[in-house]
Amino acid sequence: MRTRLSSLALSTFIALCAANLSANDVDMNQLQKDLEQLKAKTSSMEAQLESNSKSGFQLAGYAAFDFKSAQDGNAEFSGVKFAPIFHAKYGDIFQFEGEIEFTTDTAGETVIELEYAAGTIFLNDYMGLQLGKFMSPLGQFVQNQHPSWINKLPSAPLGFGHDGAAPTSYVGAALRGGLPKVAGLRHNYALFVANAPTFGQAADGDTVVAVTGKTSTNGAQLNVGGRYALNPIGGMEIGISGAYGKIAEQLTATTIIGGSVADQLINRDYAAYGADFMYNINSFDIKAEYIQQDIGENDLSQLVGGTWKAVYAQFSYQFGSVPLEPVIRYSKYSNPEAEKSQIAAGLNYLFANNLIVKIAYESTNNDTTSTTSDSVQAQLAFGF
């Protein structure tokens, strides 16, 4: 009897153990599946986080508020500008930058312009491929000095703004970068191919060259050009620029020779040249630049070609003991119809490097009409 009970107990124990092992096997299998799923989710999250960590975004920009009192004119608050700049990147292979400019015109309307919007693919340590609308690589003022909080005077030098001795922006492609040191010197460069500028008659009858980039060649061939600069010593840069191609003119009934015809596009020869210089030493800052563009003649049009050119030289000194910065600048601009020169002298108060109050006196001489106009300008500029 005792033997039979012992055999039954052993059988029951074996059965229970077998059942328990079977249950544990099921739990272990499920646990293994859950673990594999957790590993997969973790890997996916890590990949996503790694991708997100490569992306970055920055909002920068500047704002400016102007006042002007002109000779024989009214004193007025003459300008309001807000220009947000967007920067975005992905790792070390791509970067986007764009600037939108909001201004208020004399009628109180808001004017919106896309100053530039371009993406750059970094091909290697010394070269990036830029695509889109970018600031003109010709010279230095347009691409580096034009923001209000960087420009040391309330206005741009004659010919270097939208009144244009040369394009301010292009739509196209550019290769930009720096070069390894050669003989101890640093170098940088920009090479571009872009849509041609346009040339024609404004509503007031003046002959003008459109200086902003366009998304059409207007029947003209693409322009090619670039800039090369070297740094012979610390704080100094010397650059040369050039562009070549065609420029498109819209013939109209008022400009065509030989009668009224339907509007048509013609091409003229076009070339631009420039040189620039900057030197920062201690508290002294010296800048100078020359730019010109040559437009060929056309027998079908009454509009004459010729040379549009501008030059400026600027000197400033920032005191160390007080946040004051005196500035003086000479600039000159000429085209086939007019010639102007200007002396500007100003004094800046720097609350910070990016928060500046400027006041300046400008005397502009119109050599064509032998008249002089003087004005006092003030500006509050803030970069962020």
C-alpha cells in the first residue's frame, strides 16, 4: 500500500513538474519575442534620435529704423526694415539660408522681398555647391556688409545698393569655399553660373540695370563669374571679381529705332569687374571697393550702352574706453546719363556689438546738374 502511494506521489510530482516546465517554456518564448521587439524599437528610436540630432535650426536677422532731415526738405522718419534670416542644417553635408525683407513704403504699404534663399551641399572640406537665389559674389559690400547692424553708416555707398552699379543677387548655382594655405596665405573663392540681369527704361525714363536675381534668362545666355580673395596678413583681405555673358533688353515702342513694333527681347554683350580691400587692425577698420559693369550697344535700340561704375572708401575707429565709433566714407557712382559723388561722416554709439545708434551727415554732389544736396540721417539698428 505504501509502495503504491509512493508511486502515485512520484507520478503526480513528475506530471506537475512537466506542466510547470511547459509553462515556463511558453513564458520564456514570449519573453524572448518581447525582448526582440524591444530591441527593434530601441534601434529605431536611436536611429531617429541620431537623425534628429544632425538637424539644426536658427532664427537670426536684423531690424532698422531710420530718420532723415534733408536740405530744402521735410524731416521725416524715413525707413522701417525687418529682415528675419533663417538657417537650417543637416549634419555636415547640407545647409540652408534665407532672408526675407519687410519694409514700409511711402504710402504705408508693406513691401516684402526675398533677399536670398539658397541651399548648400558640402562636397568636401574646401568646397560647397550652392543652389538658389544668393547674394552676388562680386565684391564684398553686397554679400558681407549690407545688413544694417553691420554697415557702419545709415545708408549704402552710392552705387552699392539697389540703385546698382552691379547685381546684388543672382539665381543660379555657385561653388564656394576656401583653399589650403599656400606659402602661408589663406584663400577663398566663389565661382557661379546664373541667369542674366536685365536692362531697360524705367517709368521715369531713366535707363536702369535690374540688379536682383530673376528666375528667367529673358532670352539671354547664362552669365558666369566669380571672386577670388587672399589674406596676406591677419585681418586683411584683398579680392578681385568678374562676370561675363549677355544682358537682356526689352525693346518697346518708346525705345526701338524705326517705328512701333511689338515688344521683343534682344541681347547685348555684358561684363562686370571689381576689386575690394579690407583691413582690421586693433580698433581701426578700413574698407574700399570698386565695381563696374559694361553693357554693349545695339543698333535697334535708342538706349545707349556704356559703363555703370561705383567706388567707395571708408575708415572707422572704435574707441576702447567709450562705446563710440566715428566713421567717414567717400563714394562715387556714374552711368552714361549721370554722375554723383558723396562724402558721409558719422558717429555711432554701441550699446552692444549688435545694437547700434548711428547719426551721419551726408553731402551729395550731382556732377551732371552741378547741384549739391545735404542731409542728416539717424538709424537704430539691431542684429539678432
